[in-house]
Amino acid sequence: MASAPMTKMLGSEAESPASMGSESGSERRVTNGSGKQNGNHSASIRSNSDHGERFEYSGWVYHLGVNSIGHEYCHFRFLFIRGKYVEMYKRDPHENPGLKPIHRGAIGNTLMVEESGRRKVNRGDLYVLRFYNRLDETKKGEIACASAGDARKWMEAFDQAKQQVEYELSRDRSVRNKLNMEDEINLEEHRPRVRRYAHGLKKLIRIGQGPEMLLRKTSDLGSGGRLDAYFDADGGDVVEAYEWKCVRTINGVRIFEDIAHSKSGKGILVKAVGVVDASADTVFEVVLSTERHTRYEWDSLIGDLELVDSINGHYDVVYGTFDPRYLTRWKSKKDFVFSRQWFRGQDGTYTILQFPSVHKKRPSRSGYKRTKINPSTWEISSLSTSSSSKTVRSLVTQTLEINPKGWLKWRNNHCQKFEKTVPYALLSQVAGLKEYVAANPTFTSESPTTVVHTAVSDHSGSFSEFEDAETADEFYDAIAADSSSSSSDDDDSDNEIGVNKVRKIKLKNVSWAIAGLALKKASDLDSSNQLNSKVPPINLDSSQFQGSMRRAKDEADKNCWSSPDGSGFMIRGKTYLKDSIKVKGGEPLFTLIAVDWFKVEDCVTNVALHPKSIVQSEAGKKLPFILVINLEVPARPNYSLVMYFAADRPINKSSLLGKFVDGTDMFRDSRFKLIPSIIQGYWMVKRAVGTKACLLGKAVTCKYLRQDNFLEIDVDIGSSSVARSVVGLVLGYVTSIVVDLAIVIEAKEEAELPEFVLGTVRLNRFQLDSAVALKV
């Protein structure tokens, strides 16, 4: 596509993402020694060792919304995030100097950004991000990206900006007052919804490709690297009961069997594991695609797929057929219907759940025999590579449950009949995917996210200079808009070249520096000294506290709770920042004294203030400290699972726990971690819930109430479509599930390590109808 017509196209207000071609490729605009730029795509990094580093992100996105007369729109917009500010343009400001943004604002601590999943817009599939204010959800907006990888990178960019806000708040209290004084944007008007940061650029990263790639709906899915994101090196944060044994290697793919449960008499769990030379984002999009010609190249079983229904951005139903000529045990043609649920974890791992299903739009078909596809899951995670390597790889695992009869014969005697079955064809998908990606160099091409190192001169402004920009209104629920729209780019004119040594900082390091800055001054912090050791502990008599859910009598008891030790959970060890090694948790610091299981019409908060709450009882008022966790469960009716954790001594104010209890909501959001573990239950539920720790404040909306001797955390699970979907699946099997939960405050500084388990709860096969009505 020529550059001239493309520039003209940028002014259009209703371009469609469905105009897709098979061509791909990306050009790169690089900042050279003179500060000039070349090509179509840019990303530069400028670092100033005197004042730390700031990041600037930019790229093309779609702005989705409804205008004043009720018509939906999908507009091209160029998004800029600089420091803690956001700008949105109709054209690329790099190519149009002096262009004013149509939106600008400062990111506040109430901004929430959620992946809304995949959505069909004007006949094309886009990956949508939703913005909303956790204190006022009427303030919301949406942007969309052409690929899952770009959506992930924008999520990381916003997380980086929120960390920047926390950093500045911890340095200067006046920043908080400035943010609080800013007016909110009028979201009722026809305005775009995308993001921007402000001045003070130290590191520039270009996300995604140009508008011509958005129009083509790029078949070049291989967007490669991430924004130097860092993830823990291990696979999970709980001690799993699975015992996987490699029983075959087929076409470079290992086939495993779960021998720990192979003698249970039920179905056997098997999995295929392979390394694919493409990013996790790329593999995810290939697996999820229903495009026939693409699937024909790697999927020998379900190449013919048709989308039947899209429930939401993370859930759909598909219909497929396969020809028995390739599976000769059958003589008639087969068809099937199955549902797919998918989500991306905070560690970047994609999970896809596939269940056999039925749908009224696809009844039995003449000439075809309806069959069921084995329940299966895909797990796709990025593999770490050296910072100098341009190679991207991902670990792809497909797990399914099969009948033990044919499997055991094949495993022991290599029976060829099993190789003509649906389970074998499913296990072969990983091998097909691996070879398909290897045969297409576009999948392993360098990412359009380009990073170029330069240096800034000594005349570069400090962070504080950029905090003085006037602000007028908020950008979506949490972003305060800067009224001086024409001057924000003028401060970035410092293009003189310095001789400072260029440093490349990983997101994990920035996270440590920002979220932990307030703790750096307390050099005497000790994670084993979270409670005041100068005060003698009291005797916690749990018999004084009675919640609506009873305590378990033994392990076989049902509809009850208990509190296991922390040895089933993996937490960060003393040397984690150096070697990423985790260790088994110890005894919980807090004692679980009671659990309430309420049913309510609308989700409730501030449960601790209820007159009949345990916190308001005479015994509760005498406790040194109570942590109240209120998990708001979306259902019909809604439920609240309320857990009360008590300390036997007052909190040490200078400890990490003290900083969490009395800190800001942003700090709490960045540290409040929940580790789930399904001890007993259906294996698909285990895969859906996972074993990785989750920073709840970044995944869902959390509200905090600090009063008297307690801190209450209200966790709105329904605020996230992904969390809502997973909880809906869990509730369907809740009577047969034993689940453990651990509460941890994430340690990000060496002085805070090792981590400690704050509290644990085990929920044993509880009944939904046992919930007690709570009158508000």
C-alpha cells in the first residue's frame, strides 16, 4: 500500500478492520545519531541515569464506541503513553509535527484496564481493551488492537504508567493533591477512548504496526518479543499432585501420561508438549483461528471449523466436520460442536479450554454422525531468551482426557489402531502446529515492537518538570486530561546526543523501583518481623467466633472450611531477585477465625461495618488486628465469601505488612496476591483456575476499607469478564471441589524477602444453597 493514500486514509472516521490481505511485513523507523527518523515504524529509547528512566509507548489502535445518535463507530487513532500521561491523535504526530491531540490526560490510581477478549467488528476480529473507573463504572471506554500481542503490550504499557504514578506519589504527596484536583472528562460526548502519558520521555517503544497493517488484518501474526517483560522462571505457585511421565516422542513432540492417577479407573490424562518457534501471542491466534486454509496446513482433524456463536470476548461455540478417510475406523462422516473459553494470565500464558457442546443452531445433520471431541486444554507460554537474541519461542501444551483401554494398548505395544482415533489426532496437533510455524518464516520475523537506544543530553529535564503540566479533566475514569494540548510534545525536543552509557531495564526492575520505593528508606525491614515483637501475643480462641459456614471436622467433611499450612504453596525465597527461586510456604502469619457464606441481591461491600459482623462483636473489637477478605461472587443470586484473619499482636508499622495495611490503594493493588489451588476436582476446572499467583488488584476491582482494628478488602470478581467466566465454570462443579487459597503480600525488594503466607483457607465441597441471606 502506497504511503500517500495511506496518509489520506488516516483522516477517515470509519475505516473497517476487515479489509485483510495475505501480505505482511513491517518497516522500522529508527532514531539515529542526529535524532532523525526513517521508515514507517519507530521506537526509541533515551535514558538519563541522573533521573531514572521513563518509557514512552506509541502505536495505532482502534477506538470503539457509540456516538451521540447511537451509532457504533470504529476509528483509527494513534495512541501515545508518556510517563503517567496519555494522548490520542488522528494522525501520527511523528509524521505531522505540531499536530494537537484530540485527547490527553494523566493516569490516576482508579484506572482499571481489562482485556475484553476477541470481538468481531465490521467482519474482522479485533482484541478489545476496556477502561473503567473502579469507583465509578459509568466512566468507561474501549480501544482495540489487530492482534493479541499488541493488546498484551498495551496492557503492559498501562501497567508501567500506573507504576510511574505510584513512584511519583511515594516521592511527593503534592502529586496526589494535583491528581485529586483534576476534573473528569465528559464521556457522554463523542470522544475517542485510548491512552496517553505525558512529558519526560526517557524510553520510547513503538507498539504494533502501521495503519496499513491494521487494514490488512495482518496474516503476519509473528509479533515476536514483548516489552522486555519479566516472568517468574517456574511453572506454578502450588505443589501439584500430577506426576507426568514421558511415554513417547513423536515428530519432536513429547507425549506424557499422568501416572499419579492412571490407576483410578477413570479417564487418563495425557498431554503433548512441544517448543514452537513463535511468540505465545502468535501461537494463540493460530490455534484460535477458524480460517480453513490455515488449519488445513497443520490440523489433520478439525480443519473445517465454523463459528456458530460468540458468547463474549473470551467464549465461543464452533462447529466442525472431518472426513473418515483419515480415520478409517469409521465409514460415515462425522461432525461435532464444542465450546472454547480462553484467557491470558498475568504471567503471559494463554489458556484455551475446549468442551464438547450442543447448540440449537447446529442440530444433527443428514449424512453425518454427531460425535464428541474429547475435553482438552491448550496452554501456551513464552520461553525466556537472552536479551541479545531475536529468536522467540513458546512452550505449547495440549492436555486431554481419554479412555484408558486404547491408550494402554498403544503405550505398551504401539497398537496402530489408536493412531486412527480422535485422541491421537488431537495429540498430533502440537506436532502439526510446530511444523507449520517452522515452514512459515513470517511467524518468526522480528517484532514490530522496536526498541532503539540513544542517550539524552545533560540538559534533559527532570521528572518534576513534567509534573507541572496543567491538567483539566480525566481521561476515562482515571486519567486526568492535560489542557495544554499543543505544548506537551515541545518538551521532547532535546535531541542532542550525550555519551551516557545506555542501559536496558526490564519491567521487573522498574516494578521493584516503583512499587517498593516507599520501603527503601526502611532498611531495617524484615519479612519475619511483620508483627510488633515488643507486645506479647494474645491467645486466639476461635470458639468465640462463629461464621455462617462451619469449620471442618476432618478432611472428609463437606460444606465447611479449614485452614491448611502454607507448605502447599510456593513463594519467593530470600534470593528470589537473584535466581528466581521459590520455596514452600510456612505457617500462616494470621489465624483464620471464621468464614461467612452470604447470598445477596446485589454485591455488598463494607461487610465489616455490618452490626452482626464478627468485626463488630465484643470479641472482635478486642483483637489487635483483623484482615477481612470479601470475595464478591457474581451469580444468580450473588454471593459473598467473607474470610476473617486475625493477628495475635499489633502490626509492625515499619514492616511490609504495615505499609500494606496503611498504604495507598495503588500500593495495595500492586502487592495483594492470591494463590489458588484445586486440591480435588475435575481436571478441566484445575486447568482453568491454574496454579499461578494472581495480583488481584490488577485483575479485578478491589476496594479497601481501613478503620479501627481492621482492613477490609472487597474483591469484585464480576468486574472482570475473564474472572467471571472462570468462577462460573467453578460454580458448576463446586460440590465436588476442594480448593485452597493463600493470601500473600508480594515482595519486590531484597529487604522484603523472603515472602510469607499471610493466611490460608480450604473450602471443602460446599453447597451454594447453604448461603445465608445478608440483610443490608
